[in-house]
Amino acid sequence: MRPKADAFVSGANRTQNFGHARELKVGSSPTVRSYVLFDVDLRSIDVQQVSLLLYSRTRSQAGYQIRLVSKRWRERWITFANAPGASPSFVPSGPLRAGAWKAVDVTSLISGDERRISFALASASPKGADFASRETGLHGPRLVVERKEEQTTSSSTTTTGSGTVETP
């Protein structure tokens, strides 16, 4: 699933909006965070796993952190000064390769009651990392929601020399 909105915000440009940029950025010097919003209703889905996929343009040993955002924001209006806060719990991405997709399991952040899912991406690394935004088309962020498979019961019958054994 493609995002409804994405943007990055920068502490160096506290009131500037980067909602139409072709990249998403994270870093700590200056503080730069990215936001990604997906319009997905998980209330009627039995979720097995939710993964956020980003196309990394840069290599990073430190990677980034993904946090859930509960307050609404708009792509054309979000700035560092008005950006919503994020949850204290996070999921780390691990190292990144340049020019490659990185899938991160974010299931632990999701409650299953969401009508929309919004993430804040941050990094403790001063060097940070850059990703393709939704404005790039094919390399824009993705959310993959995997449903739990319905369990089916089956039985088999095995004939042995001493009789029939039924296995559930």
C-alpha cells in the first residue's frame, strides 16, 4: 500500500514545509525527522504482520527508528515547529544499504484498532539517511499488511500392520 502523505521536517528550517520533496530524511545534526501516513483500516483484519518498506538512497550503519504518531498532520502544512510528537516506543531498522529496499517489521507498534497509521522516522546519527518519497513513484514508501491465515483442520488415516491409526 502506498502512503497518503509523507514529508520531512528540519530543525534548521523550523517553519519550512518539505511535503513535496522527492526525498525523506532523518538525522540528528541538525534534527531531521520524516513522517509517513497510510490510510488503512486494520479494525476488521486479523493482522499477522505489518512491515514498513523504504527505499534507502544512502548507506547507514546506524539506520533509523520508527515510532507511531497518534495526532493528525497534513503533508502541505507540517513543519518542524508544528510536527506531532511520537510514541516513546520504537522499532529500529538496523543497517541500511544504498540503493536498496529495507523492510522493517512494525507489528509491535500496531494495536489493530487503527483507521490510519502514521509513523515518525528519526535517527541518532548526525550523518543520517535519505529515502525516496512518494513523489518518486515506484520507489516511494510502502506498507505491507499480512493477514493471519485461517486455520483448517485436517486428518489423515494411516494403515499399519496392526490396524488403522487416525491422526488429527
